[in-house]
Amino acid sequence: MKAIVCEAYGPIETLAYRDMPDPVAGPGEVVVEAEAIGVNYPDGLLVQGLYQARPELPFVPGMEVAGRVTQIGADVTRLAVGDRVVAALQFGAYAEKVAVAEAAATKLPEGFDAGIACALVCAYGTAYHALKQRAALQPDETLLVLGAAGATGLAAVQIGQAMGARVIAVASSEDKRSLAVGEGADVAIGYDDLREDLKRLTDGKGADVAFDPVGGEAFDAVARSMAWNGRLLVVGFASGTIPQLPVNLALVKGFSAVGVFWGAFIQKQPEQAAANMAELIAWTAEERLQPVITERGRLADAAEILARIHARQTAGKLILVP
């Protein structure tokens, strides 16, 4: 089979597209023939050696795969050959075939788009975990979403709207802001006057929940714009800068900084993660959620596509097709 392989930690552009042995299903595993593979910002951090985990080299990156089960291992009880599934992995998805733990795979309805299924895994999985378990977002609260035109940001916008929140989106260009509003944000603003805009839009109260996958200077502005009993969700650092929180702000403004690490969540709370995924699939089937796929590219072009995500030249969800 063909796969994208990280042979040494370094620039994204050095990823190799080459032959690999076909996977074999071990105990409790299934082999999935990929119909679609999700591309995510953390994939690029992983291959550069900048992520929380550092797999043994060489390895295949990729966190999301959807397709049909072609082989099952011993002790597999829930899935059968021929089932269509979507699966979450720590790495290994950028390949034509992938061995995954049965526990990490969720069965898909026949006809459910494989690319849409991949979009629901990391981006929507992170956003839903953040807003449901970590922030306990309530109807009519004000939700602020930074990076609102990216895959995870758009997921937070849509999920926040579905949960009944008032959503303020923040994005870097007019096109991206228009996209966020089209996907459910009540209003969209830029980064230049973030603190003043938030003060104006919330009548001085601030954001009840802030979803921040960006970090950097934007985090500093948001930390000064939180409502009493607010929850500032630390999701990631797409700006490239890990900010420092002046903890006196949390004290005097009475808000909480809450970490969101979806990868650890699915490892430590697999049953809750599976329940979240089932809900997201159901919401999508009911058209309460509509993931935005802006590009379906070739598996062979994974390095170029991932590099564009890291250059912040994309919007929505990007999918690889073997």
C-alpha cells in the first residue's frame, strides 16, 4: 500500500510518499480501507517534533480515517467485514489501509459521506468536548471563538449555535468572517481591536466562554475580556506563540482557564468520547451540523496540503483521498 511517512522529525515538506507493508489486524483491531483521511493542524506539529507526543521513527501521521472494514482480528465483537466506520488515532491515518482498535472506531450509516465523517473526529470532537465537558456551555451564554474559519473554529461556531449560545466569531479576513457568519456565528470581528470590540458587543460584560486555538496576543486580549464565572478554553497555539496568563486576571475577574486536550480525552474517557461521536454523527444526519469541506486532495499531496494549513492559507476542513 501507499502511505505518507515521517522518516525524521523536521519540515513538513520532507514527508515521503512511499510503499509500506499492508497492515494486519491484531487482537481487538480491524483494518480499514480508507475512503477519506482527515488533515489536521496537529499532524504538522507531530512531524516537526513539536507536539506533546513523539512517536518512534519512522511513522505515518494522521488522526482520522473513514472507510470500510476489510479484516478483523481476534476478540473483535462489534464490527464485521464490510462495515463502514470512522476512527480516531494518535497517528497512522495517512495511508491507503489502516489498522485501528475496534474501540476507536464508530460505525457509520450507509451513505454517510466519509469526508464529513473525518471532519467530525478531531475538529468537531475537540470542539464538542471543549464546549460540553470542559466549559459546560449553557443556552444564551456568549461564546467567543478565535480562529473561527479554521476546521476546529468552524466546528465550535456550529456546535455553539446548536447548543443555543450567542456566538461571536473572530477571524483574520473579511472572507473568513463571512464564512463564519454563514456557518452560524451571530457576528464576526477581526483581531485588530479585539478587546474594544468585545467590550462593545457584550455591553462590557465579556465572554462567558472563549474557545482559543490561536494563543499569542489574541489570548492576552481575551483574558482581559472574560465575564465573571467565565471559562477560557486553552485549545491550541496556531499563532506559534504560547501565551503566559497573568493569574491576577483570573483572580480579579473570577474566570477559569481550562485546558482542552482531545487526544488525552479519548484515551482516558473512551466511553464518553464514543458517546460524543455518536451524538455528532446523529446531529449531522439531522442537519443540525454541516461540516464545511473546502478541499479534497490526493494522498500523495499530503505534505503540500498540510504545509498550507500551517501557513494559515486555508479555511474549513481539508480531506485526503487515496
